[in-house]
Amino acid sequence: MLTYICCVLDDDLTAAASPDATRPPEYYNYQLVGILIHRGVADSGHYYSFIRERSLDDGTTTDRWFEFNDDLVTPFDISVCSPGARASDRW
């Protein structure tokens, strides 16, 4: 298994380093699956996160998001994170 992984990594690095390597724009599209937030200052504060529900076994996806804040897990409306939203609108 290790040999296979090394070969795959070597191939990927070689392709990425090649000046002729071009990828279609779709290659760079990602699906956001989580957001990690830190409130506070560098030496103290609090972390919490927003996590998108994983795909179901049949491959279907949901648009449900949840806030994980210590031991509390609650549904979260991701639309408050739209481009026009302000942090002060939610937090």
C-alpha cells in the first residue's frame, strides 16, 4: 500500500509542477463542508463550528447545517452567511 501511495503522490506532484499542466476550471470547485470560528484573542477564546450534514449512503445530499458549540448541537441556517450578511446579524 505504501508503494502505491508514493507512486500516486509522485505522479500528482509531477503533474502539478509541470508548466504545461492545465486543469479545467471545474477541477477547482469545492463544496464547503465546515466552518471553524474562533472568538477571542490569540491567548484565549472559544472555538465552535458549523458542519454540513454528510451525504447519505445512497449518494443524495442535504443542505442541512449544524452548529457545534461545546456539548450543544443545533440546526443552523446557513443563509445568514450569504454574501450580503454581516457577522453582527447573527453573532
